[in-house]
Amino acid sequence: MNSTLKVCINAIGYVVVFALLQVIMQYPVSAIYAYCMDVPFSLVINWVTIRPIELINEVIIPSTICAHILSIALFLLLKWTPISTHYISKKPYQVLGLIVLFSLFLVLPLAGIYELMGIEMDKNMEMLFNTMMQKPFGIVAVAILAPIVEEIVFRGAILRILLEYFSGSKAWIAITISAVTFGLFHGNLAQAVNASFLGLILGWLYYRTKSIIPSMVLHLVNNISAVVLTLSFSSESDIKVVELFGNNLPLAVGCLTVSALLAFGTFMLIRKKI
């Protein structure tokens, strides 16, 4: 088997395994719920398929958490994502601190770009995500476990193996493929665009550091920020960026510009230090 085919098969295999685990875990959790509530298993599966928000506490969140934990264990135990303390042993606390700031500075510019593009998430999916992020264990799934498992899968496994083939000046091809795959995995155009862009930055961090720790930190801060914003404006799901500043357009533009400049400046500092 030539190296190109092997890399493609392995990368696709990682995505398929991760996706299957997300789906498969719904069945045992649904079976337990059906047994406890003394209702037909087929009925519960039907609810999960067409009305997931009604079983968000009972099935969706538990199955998501179980799938994430199982995925983390599988990828680490099978060494699809190698474990190493090499990067953290260098005590890169200054760089990690800059990454936290960079992620925070990115929140407003990304929200502005997202709004300008006019891409909207499906209302049912948006309601599902918003509801999930208002539940304690939903926050754990979205803000904590999701960034960890996605970095293990998309950077630690998929990008790692792609970089073994697309090395040197071709590294950007591996980073782009992993970023687009990461975006498409989210299953909707709205998240795919944001996730793909974020995936480029996460991939670059992995490429430069050979560690998932920096990308994981950025990803964690990004998701936690999303949860905080959702909880802060849960009663106004369609709120616009300018409305965050009392409909004062000059103030909104000024804050977006300053935030974008701070993000760029912080990124250049990170680039210099790694």
C-alpha cells in the first residue's frame, strides 16, 4: 500500500470512528431510558431523531458525554494520538497565556464576520445547542469535553498523520484538509465556516509546537466564551453585535476594530515566541 493511500485511509478512519461513536452511544443510553420509563425503545429512538430537544437531559447530553469520554480513551489507548509531556515540560506558560488572550480578542471580530456573512444556523439546531448550553452537564459536554476530544481527534490524530505525508512547504495542505474536515464534521454551514477558520489557527498551532496543548487551550477558551455569551443573552438568541453596544454603531465598530488589532498583535507575539 503506497503512503498516500495509507494516510488517506487512516485519516478517514479516524473521522468515521469518531462520528460512529457519537451516533452509537445514543442507543445504549436510549435503551436505559426506555427501560427506566417503561416505554418502547423504538419510541425513544424516534424522539431522539425527530424531537431531540425533548430528551436533551435524558439522552442527548448523557450520550454526548459518554461518546466524548469513550473517544478520548480509545484514541489515547490505541495511540492514534500519542501522549507526550515534552511540550509542557518546557513550561510554556507565557505562550499559553498569550493564546488565552488571543482567543478572547477573537470573539468579537469572529462574531462580526459571522454576522456580515449572513449565514444562519437552522432554528431547531440553534435551539438544541442553546438549550444544551444552559444545562450544567451540557456545559461540561460543550465547553470542556468537546474541545479536548476534538483536539485529540482532529489535531492529535488526523493532522498528525497528514503532516507525516504533507511535510515542509506542503504542511499548509495538511492544515487546510484537517481544518475543512473539522468544519464539515459540525454538520451545518453556519458552524462549518467558523470551525474551518478556527481549525486553520488550531492546525497552525499544532504544526508549530507539535503539541495539542496550545490548540486545546485556544479551543477551550473559544467554547467557554460561546457558552458565557449564550448564558448572558439566552433571552435574545438573535441579538446582533451592534446591539451589544446599545445600538451605537460607531462604538461597535471601534470595539471590533480594537479587538481585531489586539488579536492580530497577540498572534504576532505568539508567532514570535513559538
